[in-house]
Amino acid sequence: MLAWCVMAFFILSSSVKGSPTIKLLEQKATTSCDNFQLAGQDYTLLKYYVSGANSGYQMGGFTAPILIDLPAENTMCNFFDFYNDNCTRTQKCWCEEIRPGEYHFTYNKTADADTSNATVVMQWSGRPGALYSDQYTFHFVYTAEMGFVKFSSTFKKSQEFLVAGEDSTELEFDVYGGEIYNIPESGNAPQFYYVTTDGVEHKGCPSFDRDTGICFNQTRTNDRCSCRKKSRCVYRISYTLSARQYVSNATVYLLWPGKANLRSEDFKLPQIRKNTGLG
Ligand SMILES: *[C@@H]1O[C@H](CO)[C@@H](O)[C@H](O)[C@H]1NC(C)=O
Ligand SMILES: *[C@@H]1O[C@H](CO)[C@@H](O)[C@H](O)[C@H]1NC(C)=O
Ligand SMILES: *[C@@H]1O[C@H](CO)[C@@H](O)[C@H](O)[C@H]1NC(C)=O
Ligand SMILES: *[C@@H]1O[C@H](CO)[C@@H](O)[C@H](O)[C@H]1NC(C)=O
Ligand SMILES: *[C@@H]1O[C@H](CO)[C@@H](O)[C@H](O)[C@H]1NC(C)=O
């Protein structure tokens, strides 16, 4: 009777110990921008413990555990080579057998647009049905981006047109992901332009110092550029053009050259009339 009990206990405990297990052991994410990540700079590391392969759940081959995203279920990482069942050893997907039958799977992913707010889960498909680890949701990732803030004119004397020497027009944007897109490298900073109705393109004043990339304010005869650092990765820049007949109906836009390679839409300035001194 006792022997039978001991044997039953042994069978029970060994089946519990050997049951297929996937556990998210460790999660680490670097965040350069407050709680956000910067594309190309930050990374996220997820480490899983996996064990208990049996006749229903295999460690190698096509049914080995894989990391998938949700809800699309794209494969993010394979931890075994399909052809020889060896552990994968790449910078991004790292498999390690820590004891016979027990593994650590590590996913180390550099932040990019694909991981922004993405949710992943480790899935182990088997005959009795798929097993899953806890889910993990990545941080929001900043890539170079221009966020329109405002385009407005003063219309001090009329609702229909601007008056030269009296009015002005301001175009404002938030630019994100700055440090990664090398604003400090001269020529790579976001820059406002305007095109007059004679087709000539003019450069507005800069919001960033051409040599150092430092965010600054500059006032010139006919225009004013301002820059304010909102956080490590977000700058608010604005361009104010004073009304002159020469810029009547001109279009204004923001260009961010270099790696960011972005251009805003065109914003059309209102008609501008000579100041008649009346009204
Ligand atoms: C795969 O594993 C086998 C042994 O199981 C080994 O001989 C072979 O070199 C491994 N291949 C690679 C690419 O590591
Ligand atoms: C993960 O990748 C980053 C680079 O993207 C690297 O700096 C870090 O050392 C890696 N961590 C591990 C544990 O491999
Ligand atoms: C990403 O998640 C953050 C909060 O975690 C949210 O504020 C933001 O709107 C989300 N972005 C997108 C594009 O879903
Ligand atoms: C530019 O001027 C605005 C207000 O006029 C100010 O908030 C901002 O800090 C200034 N930027 C710099 C870089 O001094
Ligand atoms: C500017 O545009 C207005 C219509 O929006 C038009 O009536 C006017 O002739 C234009 N002026 C010039 C100089 O192109």
C-alpha cells in the first residue's frame, strides 16, 4: 500500500515537473525619451524560461516555441534552426540550453517603427493545443516625425487679407526623434522654406544653429524663428513671416533633410495688400 502511494506520488510529481512551461523571466527596456524609446538607439530585451517538452510539445522542428506578435501572429523570432534543430544564436534571437531540456530564449530587439506599441507573446504549438507565456507590450517608439501644431495669420485689419507691415503668419510644428536624426550635423536640421508666386524658393531663418545643432531663437528683418526643447526628443519650432506684398499668396513648408527625409504639406499664405494707412 505504502509502495503504491510512493509510486503514485513519484509519477504525479515527475509529470508536474515535466509539464510544458513557458515563462517570461525578465524584461528590460531602455527609454531615452522619458517613457518612450528612440528608433535605432533603444532596445528591449525579453528573456523566457522554457522546459518540459514531451510527445505533445516539441522543442525543435516546426512546432518549437516561437515569439509572435498580436493580433497579427507574425513570427518575430525562431529559437531553433528548422534544418538541424540547433539553438539559434543571433544578436536578436538567442537560445541557450541551461540544463538538459531547459532553455532560456532571449529576444533582444532594437527599437524601430515595427516594435512601437507592439504586443508579443511566446507561443508553443502542440497537439493538445497552443500554450502561451504572458504578453509583453513594447514602449512607444519615436521615429523622425513632424507634428503639425498650427498655421495662423493675424488678420488685424481685415478678415480677407493681410496688411503689409501690420500682420504676420506663423507656422508651427513639433519635431520628434531629434537626436537620432543628427540635427547637430550641419545641413540635417528641419528648415522652413517659402515659395513666392514668381516661383522662387527662399530659405527661412533657422531654428537650429548650423554648426552645433543647438536649438535657438532668431529674429531677422522680415521673419522670426523660434525653437523650444520640450523634452530630450521633442522640439517645438515655429516660423513667423511678417506680411509684405512680396510674399502675398506664397506657400510655406517645413523640410527635414538627411536620414529623416520628411517634408510637410504646403501652407498657402493669404493675400497681402499694401498698407493704405486707412482703417
Ligand atoms: C548543429 O548541431 C550539430 C550537433 O547537434 C553540430 O554538429 C553542428 O555543428 C551544429 N551546427 C551549427 C551551425 O552550429
Ligand atoms: C541587446 O542589444 C543591445 C544593442 O541593441 C546591446 O547593447 C545589449 O548589450 C544587448 N544585450 C544582450 C544581453 O545581448
Ligand atoms: C502607444 O501607446 C501610448 C501609451 O502607452 C499611447 O499614448 C500612444 O497613443 C500609442 N500610440 C499609438 C500609435 O498607438
Ligand atoms: C525662444 O523663445 C521662447 C519664447 O519666446 C522661449 O520659450 C524659448 O525657450 C526660447 N528658446 C531658446 C532656445 O532660448
Ligand atoms: C492671391 O490669391 C487671391 C485668391 O486667393 C487672388 O485673388 C489674387 O489675385 C492672388 N494674388 C496674387 C498676387 O497672386
